[in-house]
Amino acid sequence: MTPRRYIVSLLGTALFARAYTLTALTAAFTSVLIERMMSPVSLAVIIGTLALLGLAVLVVRREELTLLRFAPTSLLGFLALALISALWSSDRTGTIAGWITLFGYALIAITIGHVRDTLQTVRAIGDTLRWLLSISLGLEILSGILLDTPFTALGIQGNLAAGGPIQGVFGTRNMLGFIAVVALITFVIEWRTQSIGRVAGILSVALGGFLALLSASPSVVVLAAAVGVATTALTIVRHTSAHRRAAMQWVLGGLVVAGLIVAFALRHQIIRLLDAGSDFSTRADLWNMMLDFIAERPITGYGWFGPWPRGEYPFTYINFQLSDHHQSALNAYFDTLLQLGWAGLALFLVLGGVAIVRSWLVASVRRSVVYAWTPLVLMTLAVESMFESFALTGIGWLLLVLCALRAGQTRSWRESIDSAQTGAIPTLGPEHGRS
């Protein structure tokens, strides 16, 4: 066998797909650590290499793919708008660089979505997060208790002995809290699908819950409440008889709307209860300042950059006015509105909203509990996006694209087109029917 044929054969194997998925997820989850320990250039090289490898895998597996099911239309529209925004950006080079990073993570997510089914993806994320959360706890014990000194290079402040907040290898307490909640969802799904044993399941959930608590992130409480409500609602729907399920969906939807109205009305009391007054005040000041600049370019925004660049208008001017050094809008929706205008925000909302609806409908009728992973992670991203811009960069963006792709694969108008062309009954992938 020639070297070329060997490489092509290797890229198409299930073993390589598993190794690629684990490597890509580890790189994405540790992106902050890689950037701190090495450099932004090193991170860009790693993500770029993984993206090119993913492209090679997709080319090798092209006979398994169809154009209509390759990626959600809203995702392609969002990526196209972000690239086109270079035409009106104040720094075209910076916008193109930011777009390449956005596209690289998206390509990695698309590759994972096509070479791994939902259960395999959940298991890969679970394995990755067990290691990273364990390493985070070990480093926090070493820094906060054994050595009693911060690990500045890693962003670890060494506050474990004081009960937190801790950051682990994820850079900030809010990122640790977000990842811990995603880990808890993943660990429970693994446990319920019997992908891991009872002891491993209990220890994994305990690890995720312990680090979520020690992160002392105000958003963790909100995330946990949102995921808890979503899980309860999904459980109710799944156990409702088929002829009553639609009515139950509408009732639960009405309750959610009512709950949001009550939460908004009691927002000041909730903020005091969470002891998040200073955090919310900082965000409110930032968002109020941003609205003045958004009004100048409401449709197109100022061009895509991702994390805020230094020296570019209006990002530097906003920080100057607030005497701060924000690297994002601390809200994915406001960030999208500032950078891509109402057009970009509409595409972003369609991308996430349609994915939530699709995945929720699938999870509510399919027997396997593994289908619950996608809507619960999407709910986590949607809620977290009100407090951070994680869904636009790094692992947050990768998870969003992966979940949107998974939702489109399992419930989409494309499925009907493919079925009409082939005359086959659509299926839901290799994990269909597992429990």
C-alpha cells in the first residue's frame, strides 16, 4: 500500500475519528490554558491544523455526506455575514483573522458531528471533561492548600482554602462554572445510558457539582436552575402520552413565558439573593454604553472580530469611557449586535433557536435519553449567553455549532428531501434505539 493510500485509509477509520474527536475537544476546552502557557499564535496553529485535518477527513468521507445535510443554513449565513463584514470593518485584516478562527472551530465541530453520533460525542466530551476537571481540582489543591501560592501563569488564584472562587485550567470562574454545568449534563446522560458504571457516574457528578459550587460564579445558580427546569419539563413531556404531548408542550411553553415575566419583575430581588449586584452593575453599565454605539450602525455593526481587539473603534473607546478593559460585551447577544448588527443577531438567534426547537422535539419523542443532551446543552448556552460571550468563541462556539448540526441531522426539512430522493425512511443515526 502506498503512503497516500495508507493516509487516506487511516483518515476514514473509526479509530482515527475517535482520536480526532478527543484531541479536538481537549484543544478547544483548554484553549485558554494553551494561550496562557504558550501564545495566541500557538493556539491558532493548533486549531488551524485540527481544522485542516477535519477538512481532510470530510473529503475522504465525502461519499457518506450530502450537501443538503452538511451544515445548517443559518450557520452558513452567519459565517458568510461575518466574512463580508470585512468590507466595512475598520481593520480588515483583524476581521479576516477573527473569521478564520470562527470558521476553524466551526469546521472542527462539523467534522465531529459527521464522524461521531450523539452517544459517541457525549462519551468523548465526558472523557475529556473528567480529566480536565480532575486536573483543575488537583492544581487548585496544590495552589490553594499545599503550596498556598497562586499559579499566575495558569490564572489560578489559589482560593480553594477560602472556599473559592476557583478557576481551574479554564481561566475564569465563570468559564469553569459554565463548563462544570455542561459536564454535569454530560455525566448524567452517560450514567443514564450506561456508558459508564455506577461508581464512575457518582464520582463524575460529584466532581462536576463540587467544582461548580467552588467556582462561586453567580451565573452557575441561574444555569443550574434553568437546566433543572428544562430537565423536569422534558421528563414530563417524555412521559406524556402521544395524543396529549402537543398540548403539554404548549402548557409548558406558557409556564416558561410566565416564569420569565416574573423573573424580570423580580430581577432586583434575585440579583440581591445571588449577591451579584456588583457583577450585574458592571454589565449594565457596559450594555448601556454599547447601545449608543449600536445605534450608529444598527444593521451591519462594526465588523466581526470575536474577542475585542485593542486599539480598534469602538471597543477601545468603550473601555476608555468605562475605565475598564473588557474583552467582550459579557453578553453574546449584545456582542453579536455590536459586531454584526441586527442582521447578525437575527442569524444568531435563528441558529440557536431553531436548534433548540428541533432537538427538543426529538428528545421529547425518542426513547433513548441520549437525545436529551443536545437541547439541555443548547439551553445552557442560551442562558449563559445573557452573562458571557462564550457562545461566540472557542469551546462555546464549537458546542453551539455541534448541537445545531446534530439537531439538523435528527429533525430537518433536509431529511424529507433526502428521503424523497432515495425513497428511504429517514433514521436518526447509529444511536437510535439505545437506552
